Amino acid sequence: MGGRPRHFFLSLSISGGTDFVFLKKFLRGLRECSRKFGVVLAGGNITGAAEGISITIALTGTPAERGAARRSSARPGDSIIVIGSVGDAAAGLFLLTKRPELVRRFPKLVKKYRRPEPLVGTGALLAGRGLVSAMIDVSDGLIQDLGHIADANGLGFELDAANIPISGALSGFSKAAGLNPLDFALNGGDDYSLLLTCGVQESGEVLEIIRRAGITGGVIGTIKKGKRRVLVRDGKRINIGEIPEGFRHF
């Protein structure tokens, strides 16, 4: 994590039944995204397909000056910080699939799901200054992705539910739908917020950087020795194993 995207390669397999209206919209969106992040199309391939459409994108980039921020360098006592709100994208998907009658009331959540914006610049800045010990994006869910960091280091963690950032949109939707926003925040993916660990001394500088950038975020827990994973919620200590996890690839 913490690198800068530079080039991408696009491969398309298209059948005779391809919806070319969709394809044009997809390519328009891809162009807008590449321009926004300064990424150049460097090559690729187009071929026929028996049916449907297949889209494959490979992205290359350059690491931060001090090297990429890995998952495997967290230390006991490190602060756990999340940058950006979590749970919005999952709520947007829930709206589209389960509560379509509320979609017009909460367009920000739907946009977060359909058009997520990764914090590329912030990640590169933090990694470039050597402020983080480990970093990952929240794509599979907060608990799941923090678990990836814990697994890579053979460590545990403790999270404080009260400090996990919940957006106003997520809070409002959850109230309207009779749901708990924390369930989306803990287990929902596709936010592409940043989740990192850093020393206690570095945490102040990290928080000041995100404050100046006008981004939601804060310290939500601590890396612990051992492998126990705990969520402190309403004064109770809950083992993470008792909470549903986010997306698993396999």
C-alpha cells in the first residue's frame, strides 16, 4: 500500500451479443477514472468471445519513497487507525437489493457503492513519510481486513466500537430501516477506506494529516500481543469470532 498508480492494461473479450451501450458507458467511466488518478492506458488486447463480455485490467505503479507499506510490520501497542467512513458502500448495496424504496432518500450511500474513491494520495503521503507500520484498504470489511494484518503478524487486536466512524448518511438510513449501522461498518466491504497501524507517537501526526485533508477518521483500537481479537461494545468485551465476518475470496 501507499504507492502511486501509473499505467494500466485493458483486455476485452466481446461476443456478438454484447451490449455496446453498456460498453461505451464503461469505457467512458474508465477514462474519467484514469484521468482523475493520472493513470495511462499502456496496452492490452481485444478478442472475440463465445458469449457475454470479459473485462480484465492490470494496474502498475510505483511505491512510496520509503517503500510500500505492507501488512506484515504491525507491532504490539500500535494504534489502529481508519481513514474514511466504513459501511457506506455495503449499505448502498443493501439499499439497491433489499430496500429500493429508500434509494432516493440516501443517494450518497448508493454512490459510495457504485463510485468508490480510493484514498490514493493520502496513502502515498503516509507511506512516503514512514508514519505507518502496516496498511491495507477496507475492501472485504473492517474486521476481515484488520484480520489480514493480524494474521500477517501473528498478533491480536482490540477495537472500540464507539470510535468507529459512522457517516451521517449511514446513521440516517439505519435508523429509517431499523438496522444497526455498526453491523455495516464492521462487516461491509467496498469502501476502500484506509486501515493502518502506527506507533502511538506517530498517531498524532497521522491524525493531523487526515484532519487537514478534511477526511473522517480516527484511532479505533490497539494491536495486542497474542492472537485474541476483541470488540469493546457498550461496555462489553466480545470475541470477534462471535461476530459475522466480511467477504471471503475463497
